[in-house]
Amino acid sequence: MTAEFDEDRFNMAIRKFLKHVGVTSQREIENLVRSGEVKGGKLKLRMTLSAEGTPLKHVVEETVAL
């Protein structure tokens, strides 16, 4: 990290990004389920986080009961 790195500002920016991801993702999942396109009583979800120009690839998978 450089001398100009402001950890508080960085943490706030990350929290804002994650809040945006969480809220919009929930909305998209709810819309999908309400549309009737999901068959069965479960929905297998996968979220992949990457950062352009870096080797970051973090995958989270979860099966959600409807």
C-alpha cells in the first residue's frame, strides 16, 4: 500500500459497494422467483467476485429453499 492509503475511506467505499451488490442482487433474485421461472423448491445461487487487473476470483455458492 502507498503512503496515501486511507483505510477508513477505503473501508467505507467497500461497504458502499457491498451494500449496492447486496440490495440489487436480492432484488434480482426476488424478481426471478416471482416470475415463476424457478422450478422446484430450491434455487442454487453462485456469486463470483473479481477485480479487474488482479488475480482475485472469490466464489460463494449457496442453495436457498423457496
